[in-house]
Amino acid sequence: MKKMFSVLVALLIGNTLIAQVNDFTAIKAEVDFTFKLHNWDGFGINYVETAQTFNYEKNPQDYGGFDVLAKTDRDQIIDLVFGKEGLRPNIIKMFQDPLHQKEEGGAFDHETTTGSMRYFARNGHRLAQENGDPLTVITTLYGPPAYVTQQKILRGRDLDPAKSEALSNYMISWARFLKEKEGLPVRYISIHNEGESWLRWPEDGRWGDALEDGHDYNFFWDPQQMADIMIKSDSILKADGLDYLKMTNGEPTNWYRFTNWGFAKKLFEDEAALDATGIITSHGFYVGRQEAGRWFGPHSSGGIDLLRTKRPDLSAWCTSSAWDVKINDTVKDGQIVRRYIMDAGFVKEIHGNIYEAKVNAFIPWAFSQKASDWHKPDPNPGSAVRVYDDGTWEIKKGYYYYKQVSRAGRQGMSVVMTNAMDSEIALIGFASNGTGNPDAFVLINFGPNDRKVDVELIGIEGSKLEVYRTSGEEVYAYYESARKDNLKGTDNYKSLGLMDIIDGKLPYLAPANSVTTFFAH
């Protein structure tokens, strides 16, 4: 009788286990807070002011749009970014345009073309300090002054080798000004913005001065030139006692180019250049195999992995990436109208940078944009804030999607292992790592259908979860300037209250095209 009872119990237990294993009603997922992958330096923000103009007196430019806004509006936007209920970024990226010095040896003017950007950074830094948020500033050379180039024109392609020290001093002067005059916590100097892209210039390296014929500021950088300038700049910094400033390798268009165009290999082989590297930097614009061609660029960690074999301490920062993911082209009046769709796919791109490229920080392209101040159709018009010429502005969907991750991943936390058995579901996990910030994870459903997900939570510090969600999409075209009411009827960082962790698991129904953040409570 006992034997028969034991067999019956075994069969019942076995059938229960089989039923659990074969439960196809929910996606199995996991966030393991004990399995730390790499440290996290934080999410960042970028205000772009002077990006293309040749003559600031005749043609001033403020792409971020603060020039047409009242002070109350500017301060409200800054609060949306740095305030207690805002994005709370840990990094600010600040460009240096080529108009800070008219002639070699002349006086530097770091103020005329940077007023709005400095206002944003200065007041953002103040709010961050009030909130106790650590903040780091990285500067990026958008383009050098004309005298540095062989062509002796703005946007000339080639460096004049005799002017390399002058170029180093140009970059260092700006960073030093921000630290000493503005009181900003500058730490890194990035030497270029997509300067590897030699495809942008005609054969003679001259664009002339017609805005419609060119692109935003820059000039060409090859791997050897990158290494030489990094070494030279680092030696100047050390000689001048500016040990708080460190150099980066500049910012190729994507991680694929950093790896496969020779930049990572050069740094690996040149010990002096590698020693001069404060962090690794690149843009993270993604173009997958379905769009293979000259702009092909998947998330690639090969170059980062290579350098970490010698410098395991090196952080890698994605310093620019599009707010928009989906592109839809239609024909109107015989012309192609390109429409950009902001949705949960934006956060999936952030997931790709973190888990595929293995970055330690993420900064998207310009968060605030005034479309009329970009002198050609903007290839990346998505943003968190849109400013219009009449002095009005609106919050865009991208703001709420970015808030899902920027509030979860704070400086000093650790990226942890996650998995999900459905390729339309992705999870980003951050462990507290002794920072005082709660363990958190972000669940992305970038598919077209609602999905039930059972998330196993290993090592989480808490018994409940505080939950916020953003869902839906925003569709717009570059040429459409009318205000759009795309935020109604969907969640926009909506509080869902507290949810219980049941036996170490969270059952959750993730709406189609949504991003949900869970904070340990």
C-alpha cells in the first residue's frame, strides 16, 4: 500500500513538474542581480547649439532652441531633465564648435557660440548637486578651426601636421574654461564626432561654404592620427597639471566601425595611445544586416573586448544614438516623405548597446531640437523636447521612453545578467552595487502583441516592486512643423503602484509596444 502511494505521489509530482516546464502560456525570463556583468557609469544628455553655421554673426544657430524660449520655459525644460522627477542623468556631453578662435595664436572666445549650452549645463549641474546626483561632463570636438586644416576652410577634410599641437591646445582650452570659469565637472575630452567617415567629402577634401552642400562640422581622422593626437594632448595635460582631464579616442559612427575600421587595433598596438585613453567612446547608431551597405553598423563589442584584455579598467561610452528606430517612407506629390516612429524599439536599441556592445554609459543625440535650425533635412529628428520658431515647445514621446531607463540605471550601479525566451522581449537589469539606489530592471516588449512574462528574480533586495510604464508610439515627419498630440491614450511613465514578488517571481502582462520599469521596494 505504501509502495503504491509513493508511486502515485511521484507521478503527481512528475506531472506537475512537466506541466510547469511545458507551460507555454508565459514567456520565461530572468534577472539575476548576483550575476554582475560590468559597472554602470550612467545615462547622459546632450544639448546641441552650434553645429553647422560658417558665420555666426550673419547666421547664428541654436539647434537646441533655447534662443527662442522665455527663461521660464528654459528652466522648466532643465527641471524636466535634472529635477527630482526628471530624467536625472549622470553625464552631460558638450560640443566644441570650430568658431572659438578666429586665427592661430589669437584669443579664445568660448562664450559667443555656446551660451544656451552653457546655461543648460550650468543650471543642470546646480539641480544635480541639490539632488545629490553625481555628474560628469565630456566635451567633444565637433570640428577644428579652419587654420588647422590643410584646406584652410571650415569643414576642410585634412589635418595640417604642423598644427597638431595647436589643435590639442584648442580642445584643452575649452575643457579648462568649462572647469575653471563655469565650475562644471569636466573629465573627458573626445577628439572627434564621426571623423572616420571619409565618405562625406569630395576627392579634394573641400566642401566650400555652401551649407546645403555639406554636413555638420568635422574633419577626417584615421587611426594613426587618432593615436598621435591622443598622445600629444595627454602629454600637454600632464605638463600643465591638468590630471583631472583624460582623452578619449573620438566618436566613430558606430561600434562596428570602431572595431572593423582599424581604430581598436591601433590603440591595442600603440601602448602610449592606450595609456592616454581615459575611456573608449563611439556612437551607437545601429543598421542591421537587413540594411547592409556602406552604413552597415551592428552593435559590436569586438574592439572593446580587445582593449580590455590590456586595460580591463576601461569604460566604454556610447556618446550618441538616434531617438527614433523605425522609418516609414511614403510618396506624397511625387516626393518621398520620411516619417519617423518613436516607440519601444528605442529602448531596445539601448539594450543592444548595453548587452551587445557592452557599454558602461549611454548618451542619445540632441535631446532638444528646433528643426528649422538644421540646415538640411535632419537624419535624426527624434528628441525628448521639440521647440518651434514661435517660442512654443512640447514634450515628445522619447522623453518618457528615456525616463524608463535613466531613472533605473544610476552611476555606480552594475549591469546584471538577464534573459527572456522570446526575441521580442528584452530586459535591462541594474544591481544597486552599494550605491543606495534600489535594484531595478526594465522590461521591453517591442512586439505588436501583449505578452505574459514570468520573470524570475534572483538576489533582488526587496519583496515588492514599484512599477512605471510607457507605451505607444509617436509618428511624425521632418517637414511637419505643426504641434502633434501624440501622448494621449497611452502610458507616459505612468505609475502602476506596487506589485508583489511571489516566490521569487513576477508574473506580468506586458502590453504591446511598451517599456516597464520595476524598482525593488
